[in-house]
Amino acid sequence: MSRFLYLDHPAADEKTDGFENATPIGCGRLGAMLYGGIAEERIGLNCDRVWSDSARHPSPVGFAEALDKVRKLLFAGKCADREAEELLRPYFGGVGSYETAGDLFLRFENAEGEASDYRRLLDLETGVASVSYVQNGTRFERTAFCSFPADLIAFRVTADKPGKVNASVSYRRAAVVSRDFSDSVLRTVFLTGCGKHSFSVSVRFVPSGGTIGYADGTVTVSGADVLSLFLTVDGILPEKPGFDALLKEHIADFSPIMDRVSLDFGPDPYEDLPLGERFARLRAGENDPWLVSLYFDFGRYLLLSSSRGNSRPARLQGVWNPCLHAPWGSDYHTNVNLQMNYWHAETANLPECALPLFDYCLSSLLPAGERVARDFYHCRGAVIHHLSDIYGFAEPADGLWGLWQLGGAWLCYPMWEHYLFSPDPAYLKKVYPFLRACTRFFLDFLTEGKDGTLYSGPSTSPENTYFVSDGEKRVPAHLCLSPAMDTEVISGLFTIYLEAEKVLGLDPATAKETEAAKKRLPPLEVGKHGQLMEWLEDYDEPEPGHRHISHAFALYPGFEIGDGTPGLTEAMRVTLDRRLKNGGGHTGWSAAWLLCLFARLREPERFSGMLRKLLLQSTKENLFDSHPPFQIDGNFGASAAIAEALLQSHGGVIELLPALPMGIGMDSGSFRGLRARGGVTVCAEWKDRKATSVTLLSETDRTVTVRVNGEEQNVKLFAGKPAILNIK
């Protein structure tokens, strides 16, 4: 089965200078985008440490007192937005931006004439990108990859006739400090946007045949048979790199990880069609399950390429960004985006790709969150608001919608999921300080109401508003007490912490305090439309089709709405209906969240409709999510949703094909390597929407309950020994 992304033209997009349709490669710390031009190749380079640090850290003096005034207004039933804006404006900070590391331009000499047989490929199995075409009777090919073992980007130009590689090469970015060329290495030092930090980009030139020269920042290669380039940022380039040896090493590292999982529908009859034509077929109403498989693989490819080893976590645009001042700073938004980047890490068998996120939480967010909890809120524990950066920003930011304290609590969920998918007490003990710190913050932050209920706030339901009366007018308001998402996240956080304490037994006193507080949280309610209420009151909304579906958290990615809560589950269905009827799911990541929710609800028909919508309305030709502008969370969330439609493992039951898509050609097929909670890897085949073969492989001896074709059976598993189920 083909795992190639095939485009028949260079990247081109007037709004983004081609970036959003370029070809991504990466190894976590480093990333590059290949634009695939014929007369000129542009390689956009990124390094996860190239940030401005122009964060605004406000003084905490007076914040807690001001916040308490706002809280009292809310408890008195008054809208607090206007007063809060006046009282709290000085306390809203902000972060800088993740920055491009610049662009390498290769201008090919004597490149006049029409090019034919153009192919721009990305091999998802090997992580190797290529461009090939014929011009003036010569076939040219470019090959590129980003090597995790060697910590560099390798790029090679070849021609099928000797002496035909002629190029002038320059590296461009603002804020040049110095540039030199010696021993065939072009080394340039740049400043980041804040002017405080510098980084270096090194490019080694290795031509075969021909001559090489340098003048005024440009390297000229003439009459070469082959030209190899090796690039790194703040790294060390090998003196005698061999492209083929590095390529072999890269594939040996990359392919086994990608090959853990496959989604297969047999031979792809459209593999020789460029993606543009495949999307045209989809728009015409044709089915292409192989395109769904490519899209799923691409989500896995992007995470493996942008979050690995000692890298920083994947940002809003992964590791790829062409700007000095990126959209939304290409930072870490913790009110859905950062977390969604990792929704498929466990199910799609990339657990090691989540480790940079956990390391970042422990090394950067935990100390920052403890500082903000202490100095701003006078609370124990740690708090992270809705955005951050690599320097550990944790304060409220941007405006009233920044008074949302759930960022750290939500990040506890992927930590806990990692443990559930591969139970390891040593790992749990490592992340325990973060779980405990986030729990202790809310134990102190929750405020008792007259009815004895513990309320959170002032808070918001992320980026959404509700109507309040202002004289004869209705005006939108942000601030509230205990929006549904707060209650859902905090309740789940308390459950996670209590379960961790059962395993580790490190702090019985805090566990007892947490258990008591969990019982006093406000209940979730059903509103006048039959919907799950987003706020404590059944308010009308200015945007009933809002892109955020925050109060759906407890269904997915949370766990407190499901089979055991039929009333709330039905209210969740009504909520999703209302969102969609009013235009919801209009951004890529929002559509991806809806996909995950429909999968969790076991609604294959609605899942299929949303999947087709996402592909046709929120996906670029190179399969990038098109928010717009590009955000990577839509890719990641949709890959998680596809896995969720094929395999679920909630409530102690492993369920096969719970939301297998309908009407898009996936009625028969197979998957291999998806993971279930408890350390179980699952392979399955199905025909005419019924499973015909299921194989389970467990990391430990255990008995599991498996639901196949609507029937449940208990299966005894032995570590490392495949178990093939008896399908009735």
C-alpha cells in the first residue's frame, strides 16, 4: 500500500508565499520545508529553540485582592467583565513568538525551458522528501531528509548527465551578526527578535565534480555531477558526511517507528494520481479510503517529525514556521491546541513522542506555575493559564479570556493517559509532582458558596461568551463561576490524582482533602434545549456555533461522560447538534474535536460526514490543516479521531470498530498496531463492517474484556504472546 504524498507542482500560495503547501521534514529539534521550485529551491529552516523572549511578566502585587473583588461580584450575580477589565488590566502579560531560522535559496543556473514529468513526493514510511523533473533533456532530482541520529538536515541535487548541477546558494534571514565561509562551510550568526539571543546556521557543501566559489554571502557551484548540502542550527556538522550513509542511518531510525501502525484498504488504485486530483474526486462525491489512510499516516508522520528526543513539544505549527512574528506567536496554547497535538500519541503508537511534552511540563511549566500560584493567587501548587512559551510563562495573558486557570490541569490528562497505556510506577512517580501541584492549586483556589458547593473562578469557558442584560441591551460577557469545563477538568484531575495516590501512596493527607473536595463540585446540568449547559446559568450565546466545544471535555478527551452517564451523553449529542446547526466545526482543529466526539459517541454516519468536511474544507493539498492559517492540531486531532473510530478502550473494555466510517469506502479493511489502555497492541481485519480477525499483544499477563461485533468476551493474555480471538 502506497504511503507517498504526491504533488505534481511546486508549492504556491499567494497568501503564505507557498509555505502552507510546501513539504515538511523534521526530527523534533530541527525542521525544514521544501518548496520544490524549478528555477529556485527554497528550504525553510526551523529550530525549536529559536524564540524571541519578549514575554511580558506583570507584577503580582495586588492581583489576588483585585481578583477577589471580581469573585464577589460574580457570587452576587453581577456581570464582572467591566470591573475586571479595570481592576485586572495591569496583570495581563503575553509571550513572544517562535521564529523562523531563515531560508536557504538554491538558484539553478541555465534552468530556462519547460519542465516536464514533475513529481514532488513525501515518503511517509521513510521520512524522505524528493522533487524530480526533466528539463532540457536532463532529469534532475532533489532528495532531502532530517536525521534524528545525526541532528542535521541533508539535501542532495543530482542530474542524469554529468556536469549539469549549477547553482548559486545563499542563506537569508534578518538580523545577521556575522557570516563566513571556510572549509566548505557557510556559517551565519543571527539575532532573535528580542536582540538578546543569537544562534548559528551552518551549511556544509559537498559537490562531486565541478568547482565551488564564494563571494558576498553566496556560494556558487558550477559543473557538478552531484551537490550535497548538510544543515544544522547550533549544532556540529560532521567533517566528512556521506549522504548515502546518513540516509541509511535515518531510514533505519525512522521507518520502524512509522511501521508500527498501518491502516490498509488493499492496493491503492489512485497512487499515481497527484493529491490535487484525488481531492477533486472527493469533491465530486467519489470515495477514497486510501486518502483517509494517507491523512492518518501524515498525522503520525508530523508528530514523529516535530516532537522527539530532547526536543521541545510541538507548537501551534509543529516545528515549521516561516515568520519572525508568527500567527498567534506559534506558541503553546493550553486551552486545547497543545493538548490536541498529543491526542494520538498513545492510540497511534507513538508514546515516546509525548515525552518532550512531559519534560517541558516538569522542567518549565511546573516551576513557573508554582511561582504564579504563590505570588498571584496566594495558593499552593501550580497554575498555568491559556498560553506559554519555552521560557516558562504561566501568568494570565491577552485579556479577560486569559483568566482561565485550567492549562496545567488539562496537561495532567496526557500524563495520566501515558501511564494508562503502559502502566509503569516509575514513570508515574516522575510526573507525580506535576499532578500533585495542579491538584493542590485547585484545593486552595476553589471557593465555598452559601450552599457549601466549591466553585472555581473567576474563570471563562475558553474564548466563548454568553449574553447578559445591560439595561435594554444584551451584551456578551466572558467571566463566570464554574463553567462546565472547569468542573469537568477539575473533577477529572482529582480522579487522576486519587488514582495516582492509590498506586504511589505518597501523600495520604492531600488525597483525603482531594476526595472531600471532589464531592462538593457543582453538578453538570441539562439546559432548556436539552443541551449540556456550558455555564451555571442557562444563558443564550452570541455564537451558538462557536469553534470551542469546551463543555464537551468530559466526553473527549476526558472520561466522566460516557456509557455510565446516559442522560449527560444524550445532552452532549444535543450540544453537538446545536453547534453544527449554527456553523460549528469551521476551523480544522474544531472539526477534528467534533470527529473525536462523534467517534466516542459511536456515531459512524456523523463521523463520516465530518471527516469528509474536514478533508474538503480544512485541508490543504499537501494535507496540512488549514485552520486558517495553518495550525497542526487539526492534523493531529483528526488522526486521533480515526484511531478512536477503529479502536476504543474506555471503562475497561477494548472495543473494535465502534465508529467505523460509513459511506466513504471503509466498509472492508484492516489495521495493525493501534494501542489500547493497559499496554495492549491490537490488529484487526474486517469485511462488510464486521470484524473477521482480531489479534491482541499485551506487555504483561492480564485478562481483558473485548467487544467485537457487539459481543463481549474475556481474553487471557500472556506477555509478548499474540492472542487471536475467536470471532463468532
